[in-house]
Amino acid sequence: MTPRKAKARKSGFNAQPLNVWRLRLYVAGQTPRSLTAFANLKRICETHLKGRYRIEVIDLVEQPQLSKGDQILAIPTLVRKLPQPMRKIIGDLSDTESVLVGLDLSPPPPPQLDHG
Amino acid sequence: MLHREASLKPSPPAARLTKCPTGIQGLDEITGGGLPRGRSTLVCGGPGCGKTLLAAEFLVRGAVRFGEPGVFMSFEETETELKGNVALLGFDLPGLIRQRKLLLDHVYIERREIQETGEYDLEGLFVRLNHAIDSIHAKRVVLDTLEALFAGLPNDAILRAELRRLFRWLKDKGVTAIITGERGREHLTRHGLEEYVSDCVVVLDHRIHEQIATRHLRVVKYRGSQHGTNEYPFLIGEDGISVLPITSLGLDHAASSERISTGITRLDAMLGGKGFFRGSSILLTGTPGTGKTSAAAYFAQAAARRGERALFFAFEESPRQIMRNMRSIGLRLEPWVKRDLLHFHSARPTLYGLEMHLATMYKEIETFNPAVVVLDPMTSLLVAGSESETKSMVTRLIDYLKSKEISSLFTSLTHAGNPLQQSEITISSLMDSWLLLQDIEGNGERNRVLYVLKARGMAHSNQSREFLISHRGIDLVDAYIGPGGVLTGAARAAQTAKDKARLLAGRQEAARSARELERKRDALERRIAVMRSEYEAEKEEFRRSHEQVATRTRVVTADRTQLASLRHADVEKSAGKRSNPTAGKRKR
């Protein structure tokens, strides 16, 4: 799990800074579930938000004090910091439909899919 | 269960459960020392029954009194709300938080914001709790209404699995935890938390009976430990929770043989001259207006006079009213109140439930520490509860008072026409002594009579005494007991006067007959004197005549001798013979 790597992948960040999605994924250690969640998140973002997202991974085992800020109980939890309002998605993000609903990305625009 | 206990006993002492004192008044007594240390206790109850407060007090007392820092994880109230709520009870949370003795953590969870997408666990909560515990080295943890999670998280199955893991984790962590849960309809908690917390379960309850609400606490389960199983009333007062510690599991209080005065000399005299035993319970029953309160006030005052403290619970009159009324019979109570030897506590019986009354009394007694307690009148409490409840309450109160060697006097109002024994039977058996004040009606007046109906362990008079209340105070007077029955008041006075008159008449009669006798004796003596003088007269007569005879004889003899000599007859011999027989004999 490498947060830096995730941050590095921010294609299109300069192009549309106002529309950048800031996502924060909370995990607790590098458990298989955490890795699955991260992989799922990346896949979905690449598909639907290509170039418009920024993922921050927070490992609570390393930074337990951060759990309070976003009221994290479940692991993994994905928090949509931007755009407002804040949304929380819990689970390993394996249910793509739910993730899209949770992130308010649904229905997925087909033309974007074609372009991507 | 029996088997378990049997197998527990021989186990090595290392396996024994250690307890974590809560510091909550009474709770430690019920649980025999506190909650199970290093384990979780479930506290459940309906809304507003004091769960959060109990949990908060557990932490605060732990931090302040036992040096055990605590973490309060709240799922409902925010830190600010919590601080405000317990500040009312005198807990200084901000101070404790600054000293790192306490940590508040508000876990906020809103279902609307949460979308579930696949598998997850509650590791975040674990991490968060772990961090909180480690940061202040907490020994105590409170999870206040963990069940909020059920509302916030959609997947019950995951949640249950995680809760099970949480409780195990808490145990491994070695913290003593209180988990609160909302009371459910069928289960102790709405979501069956009791399934997971199996060491100790405490149920709080807030019941309303006849418009009067009372809080109760019950230890439903305490694995590996004895505990009181009853429902104990508890009270949320200015300084937190106090559970009524009237456990009274046994009758093993000490019995003093010291006697204390009742304040009424004649009454003491009726009780073997010494009054009641210290620490005994006295019931004083009477119809309205028989002077129960006055007698009770005397009893309280007697204690104050001895330099002991007396606590007077009045359920009908205000302290000022009692003092004013007592002044009218010459009893001045104010000085004792000023000297802090006498304290009044007045409360309307309907103000709150019986248990609350008991709790208040208990607290008053704890703070005032009296030697004598007066409850006037106990029967007023019947308004606040049923007869059986009142009895159980009074039993507990008496037990408590006895355990503290406090002498107690309970007055009880009986209604005219109601057979005394019937209305008092439930209470009287608990009492060591029973004084009965009664009205006796007759001759157009009412008079008060006092009996000692029972006095355990002491000789007492079986007589009834007239109970007089005047501006000089209370006095007991021998009632008139005669062939006409017991007479009191004017009838007694009349009868006494009648008796006196009869006595006087008798005395006069006796004197008269004594005088008569005297007179008779005098007469007799006079007669004797007369007879004696007659006799003397006769005797004198007789002597005199005898002398005459003798004289005459002598004269005759002399004449004859003279005559004979004149005749010169041979009479010398015979003359000599006659006049001097010895000469005649000699001659012969």
C-alpha cells in the first residue's frame, strides 16, 4: 500500500483543478481486504474519473489519531472529501454499483466510457 | 449453577475474580466490591434511567478516587453535551481531561452518509479505542450505547461478529468496561448485547407506580461472584448516583443493652425505670390528636439533652410548625436545632416514591449521623406506596438504623374505629417496642391513655396511664382502675374525690367508735370506782362493828372479872384462865 504512488497518479489534475475529486481511503494495515479495496477504488476511478481524482490512503495502524477526524469505524472506509457534501463508503468496494451510488457517480455516462 | 459453584470453590485463589470498585455509593456493596475487573459489564435500561450517568460516574470515581484513568466513548452525546450533563452533578470533566485522567471520544455515525460496498470490519473503532486507551493508560472504558452502531451500520451480521470480537478484545486489553445498552422489549437490550457480555449485567429501570416514579437497579448476572439479586432503588442526587445499600442480607446487628430515656420520666418508669434500649425501634400508634408528635418530640429532645443528635423526619408538618406547636406544651426545640443537635427534614409523602424517600432518609442519616431518628408519621408513607411496599421499605430502614445502632421512633396514625392490631400488624412485628396512645371517650370528654403494648427484652408496666398534655408538657398519671373500669379525666377526678370522701367518712366513723369505746371504758371505770368505794365502805363498817364486838366482849369480860373479884369467889383461877390462857395452861 503506497499512498505516495496513489497521489502520483493524478492525471488531469492541472487541467481541471476545480473538479478534482479528493478521495480518502482509510485502512488498518495491509490486509488483503485493504488491498482489494484500494485496487477496486483505483479501477473505478480510472474508469469514471480519469484524470480528475486524487486518492489519499491513511493507515490507521500508523496514524490512529486520524480515525477521529472523519469518524471512522469501519475498515475500509472511503471518504469523499470533495466534492461536497462528504460521503462515506464502507467495505472493500467490490460492489461497483454501490460505490458509484455512494460516490454519486451514477448513472455512469456512456460517452465517457467510450472515450476512456 | 450449584455444580459450578462447587467446582469454583476448590480452585486456586489465583483464579479468583478481582473486583473493580465503582465508587458509586451502594453499588459496590451490592456487587460485593465492584464490577469484575478486566471484564465488561453491560448496563442496560430504558431511556432516561441513568445509564450514561452511572457509566460516567464509574469513570470519574475511578479517575479521582482509585487513580484509574478512563476512556468514555460516546455514541450518542457529543463531548460538549456530556461535559454539560455531568457538570450538573459536580463532576469536573474538563479538569480531569486536562490532567489526562479522562478521555472523551464522541463517535458519530450517520447512516445516510454511509454506503455499504462489500466486506468490512470495525477495525477503525478498535484502532480508535486502542489509541484512546493507550494515550492515557486507561484502566476503565465506557462504551455508551454501543447499540447506536446498529442504527448506523447496515449489516447486522458483520456488526455482531465485530461486537463479539470487540468484547474479547476488551478483555484481552485488560480494561474494566461498562457497555450501555437500550432496553429491548423481549431481551435485556434491544439488540441482544447481553449475548456478548456475559460476565456482569446490570439492569436499570425507571418505573412509575401510581404517578410516582422510582429508579431501580438490579444486578441480573455476575459470573463468579455473589451479589444481591433484589431490585435496589437508586437516586440521582447532587453528587451522583447512590444505590440504596439496604442490602440487609442478614439479621446480625449488634444489640446494645444500654438504655435511653424517652424524655418522659413516668414513661421511663413504665419501662423498668430506664427507658428503651439504644438502637431499638419503637412504634407509637395512636388515633388523631392523641399526642404522637408531642411524645416523639420529647424523645428527640431527650436525645439532644444527652448531647446526641436527633433527626426528625416530618411528613405532615413543616419544622417551624412543629417547633411552634411544641412551644405550646413547653417544649423548646429551637436551641437544639441551633446547636445542631436536632435536625428536621420535612417532605410531603407524595413528593416522590417510597424508594426515593428511603434514599433521601438514608442520605440525611449518612450526613447528619444521628443517634435517634424519628419518623412522624410513618403511615403517611402509605400514600406513596402500597402497604407491602411500605412494609418492605420500613423493614429496610429499620435494618439500616439497627445496623448503625440508631434508636428509632415511628409514629403511626390509626383511624378511630379501626382495630389497631389489624392496621398495624404488618409493621408492629418489626418493632421492638410498641406504645399505644388511645382516646377514651366518656362523660362528654375525651382523654388520652397510654399503654405499653410490647417492649421486647425489658420489664414493663402493664398498666395504662393517663397521658396528660398541658402547657408544662407531658405527664403520665395513674389512671383510675376500679370496679367501674378505667376512668380518666374528669371522671377519674370525680371518682378520686368520691373515694376521698368515702375514705374520710370511714375515718370519721372509726374515730367516732373509738371515742364511744373510750366513753364506755370511762363509764365502766367510774362504775368500778363506785363499787370499790361501796366495798370499802362496807369493809369499814364491818371492821368497825367487829371492833365494837371485841370491845364489848372485853368490857363484858372486865366487868365479869371485876364482879368476881368483888364476890371473892374462887374465880382467880378461872379468871386467870380466861384472861390468860397460857397462865391457866401453865397452872395445869
